[in-house]
Amino acid sequence: MTRTALTRRLALLGVSGALAAGGALLPSSAFAAPAAAPAAAPVAAVQTAPAQQAHPIGNKTTVEVKTKTVEHVLRDGRVKVTTTKTVTKTTKNHHGKVVKKTVTTTVTVRIHPAPETEDE
């Protein structure tokens, strides 16, 4: 049994290699220079239609960033500044279906000294 499977595998490998080699040779002959045409032969102008747009291949990632800043004055006069940054990355496939969604939230809190007021 293993002998037959091995023989089949080798035959399949040889056939696929021959097809690959033949496929590589065909495009090179398609670009070969045509035979020389007589000088008196008219040349026809040919206009080709634009190729049809294929469906996009691969995934598309969009990034949305939202930043929110809140200032709060504490009892002792200092100012507490809280900044919240939310980054949402959404990856969709070519059908528009969400493949991956990542939400990252970063909160930064800073306390600034009380603003100095000038008394006149």
C-alpha cells in the first residue's frame, strides 16, 4: 500500500512540476516580437476597454481616536486634570465583516498646583 501511495505521490509531483514549467514558458512566448510586417501594411488602432475592478483583496483597518479632558478644582485650590484617550482599531474583511476589533483606553491624571492670584 505505501508503495502505491509513494508512486502516486512521485507521479503527481512530476506532473505538477511539468505543468509549472510549461506555464512559465507560455507567458514568455506571448511577449515575443511578431514577424516583420511589410512597410505598406496599414496599422489599425485598437482601443482596449478598462479592466473591470476586482473585489478588494485583504483586510482593511480603520483607527478611531477619541480624547476627553476633564478639569476639576480640588478643595485646596489645586487643579486635577483627567485625560481619557480611547483608540478603537477595527479590521474588516473584503465582505465588510468585522474580523478583529481592539479598544485601548488610557487614563492620565495630573494634578497642577493652584493658580496664583495677584492681589492688588
